[in-house]
Amino acid sequence: MQGIDEGHWLMSIDAERGRSLADRLADAFHKLTWRTPLHTMRLNGRFPLKLIAVPDDPVMGDVSRGLALLGGRITFRGETRTLDTFDPAQADWGTPFAAYWHSFAWLRDLSSVATRDQGSPIAERLMAQWLAVHADKVEGAAWAPDLWGRRILYWTAHAPLILSSDDLVYRSRVLDTLARGARHLDRGADKAAPGAGRIAAWCGVVAAGLLIPGGEPRLAFGEAGLARAIGSGLLDDGGSVSRSPAMLLDTMMLLATLRAVYEARGVALPEPVMAAMARAMPALLGSLHGDQMLSSWQGGGPATAEHIAAVIRATGIRTRPLRQSRDWGYQRLAAGSTVLIVDAAPPPVARVVAGGCASTLAFEFSDGPVRLVVNCGGAREAHAAMPAELLEGLRSTAAHSTLTLGDSNSTAIHADGTLGRGVAQVELSRQESDAASRIEASHDGYVRRWGFLHRRQLMLTGDGRELRGEDALLPAGRKRRPDTTEFALRFHLGRGVEVSSTADGQAALLRLPGGGMWQFRCRGGTLGIEDSVWMDGEGRPVDIQQLVVGGEAAAGGAHISWVLKRAL
């Protein structure tokens, strides 16, 4: 049984969050070198006549997207292009669609619904279009290291779809571009962003070393680079540096796909990769609710149960969920049919990952397959039609089930999307017994601006039928406000949860899909019911409601106590 270290500890981050100007200039200069004659010469060389092996893709694609391709449309997160009029040179699409197109992830979706005879004409047509626009122009998203890494994995795994043509010129063009992309990655894989992006790039290098003839030197070089990328992309307890379960799932998908490449060659997966997967799987499982989908943190959504199950199967790892983490930052309590997941760490550092969220001390709570309390989530994975203002709002503290003070974020979100000052330290203590489990945590995100420390206590009974909480604003720091400061304690409710307030205005009944019922009661503020939004596993907005406990904190602070109790 997984042990729990009871007691008190402190988590902190470097207050300097952003990437330095030197780092940004170095990245820009590196991309400029792609266009130089020297880099072009480096990409030249012999191209393979064939691949040494064709690995199986261990992860099932998206059936609906695959059927759309069979029907003449390429679609991803709300953007659709008709194949008959598709012009890759125009590039009039959003970033998610661009990544889907350039990575060739659509090959996985197509192969999930089509035979070789059905899929090859579509795949070869789209491949020819991509080559015509991007094969000779080493620039832009098409040559981004992370997308090249993914592209090598998809091209090799789905080679029967893109290399079935009798046109020898076309086949040579594909294989030559594959070899040039591998050489591009040899020099640029480390320029990808830390985390899933850099791991993807180095997975491409390793796959090329295994599958392109004469790749032994590249394989040794690639395995060393992949070990470094894993070291910088995964934390000691297996979590992603992005602190996003969705990105950790992506990392596991990449490593599982690479594992299939090794199997195709009959070569053992390197021990550092096996160890990383074994370390990361408990962290990934620890972020799942009873519906076997992800909790919504750091811009990610729940994904789909089918995709998550496919990735887990592909890794071949069987283990238990991680219940306690310090680097990864999520605390998990499970009792009876309920699961509680708490963000007990500062946000990710901006120089490591962009697009972080101000979610410290938020929680999600589920009862069996039903999500009772959620975060809005989905800022990174929303449909293309979503307004930019709403996407930024999904990153805010108010979009998470926690306390906001003065209508501000616990960690500042700048206009350019980076995180600013705010939470630098989180203190945490945890105790467990058969009768109940308790988490107490506090963060300093409101100290500098408002002069208050936010402390949250959560206690889940041993049978899982009652969750008690207390949120306190405690005077701290040098700042002292003579007036009062408004606060709002938010509980975003899961999809399908119906809420009605009681006559005294201090409680509400929550009716769950399927017939369950919970009661919410609070003290220390005024309870209201407001509209909210939740991003589902496909990145689509779903209308939900939220409980909001509002009030004012005087100079001496404020205390709000509340309880969620199963009534039926």
C-alpha cells in the first residue's frame, strides 16, 4: 500500500518567473539559422530507400475525426476544412489545428476507421500537399522541433498509408524529407519547450535512429538527449513540469508510441525511459476522477475515457494512483465512492511552460462517475470559436473552485499570457486516519497586494459521505488595509448537477445526474448561485452553475466554514 508522509512541509518557487531576454533572443536567432545555406547543407545527404521496420501505433485514434476524413473533411476542435478546397499554403487556421495538421496526428485517426485501400488515397493526397508547401522551406510551425518529432512517429507508424503509391518520385520525396527532418532534429531537438514538446522532439530523433538505415550513431545520441528531456520535463514524483495532467497524458502517449518503435526492432526499451514511465503513471492515475477522466488543471480538460484508457494500455504499466505529491503538487483523498483532488503548490514557472493558471488551493470533488465540484479548465484545449477573452478567463483564479480576493488572481496573469507575481510559497500539512483524512494548506498569493494569507482546511470522512472545509483570510505581511476587502469563495458544479437554495439562504441542495443528492451549507458569507462554464473532453463549453459565498474581510481577516454532505 502506498505510504503517506504525514506532517507539515513547505513548497516554494523562484519568484523570477519569466524567460530572460537572452533566452528569447537565442531562440529567435536559432530559428533564423534555419534559413541559412549552412543549415540547408546540413540537411542534405543520402535518403533511405525504405524503413528498417514499421511499428504499430499502440494508441487508437479518434473515430469521429477519422470518419470526417473519409467523408472529405479534416476537422479538429471546431475548425473544419474540406479536402477538395484545402490549401495548406493559406494557413488560415488556429494554433491547435495547425499542430494537428503539421504533426500528422490525423494519420492515427484515419487509420482507426479506414483500411489501407480506403485510407491511402486520402493520406497520400494530403502528404503531397504538405510536401509541396513545406518540404523545401525550413521555417515556421511546419519545422518546429516538437512537431517534427511527432511527425516522424506518425509517418513511420502509418507508413502503409503514405507509402503505398507506385510513384517512385513521390516515395523518394517522402523518405528524403523524413531523413532531412531527422537531421534537422539532430541539431534542434533541445530547442523545443521543456516537457512534452522537448520529449516529442527527442522521441523523433530516437525513432529515426531505429528505423532509418545507418542510424546507430543517431540512436545513441538520441537516447542521451531523450534522457535529458525526460529529466527536465518530468518531476521527481512523476508529474509534468507544466503541472498539467493533460500534458502528462501527452507525454505518456509519446513514450508509449516510442516503446512500440523499439518493439518493432526487437530492441529493449532503455531503462531511463522505462523508469520514467513507471514514475509518471501513478501521477497520471492520481489526477483521474471516478469517471476515469482527468481533473481540469493548468489549462487542460478531462480528455476522453477511451483515449486515456488506450494510453494506459499502451504503456503496459499497472500501478496505483499517486495520493501525495510535493513536486507535482496535487493531493488526492479517496474514501467510499468519492475522490478529492487539491492543487497544493504554486503555478508552473513561466520560463518552463507558458499558459499557466492561477489555481492554487482549488479542488475538484467527484462522487463515483459524477463530478460534483470542478474547475472550468480547458484554456489550452478549447474549440477554435471560443473568444480569446474567455480563454484568458479560464486561467483566472475565479475559474477555479477556491477563494478570490478583491476580484483578483492569486497569481497575476499578464496581458502577454505570462504569469507574474503571486503565489511563491505553499505550506501544507496532511493527516490520515480511518475516521477521516485532513489537508491544511495556505498560500501567500494575496499577501503582497492585500495583506492576507489564504488558508484552506479540508476534511473528508472515512466513508466519503461528508467533506468539511474552512477558508480563512489571515493578516500577513507589511500591508494593512484600513477598509474592507471583498472576497468570493467559488464552487463550480459539475455538468448536470442541479442546484436549488434553501429558504434561509445559507444552504443549497445539489441533485446529481442519476439520482444522488448532496447538501451544501456555509457560514461566514452570503450564498448565491451563478452561471458558469466547464470545458468538456472535446474542448467544448458546457453551461454549468456555481455556488458563490461572498463577503467582506476586515483588517483582522475572515473565516468561512462550509460542508458538503451526502443526503441521498
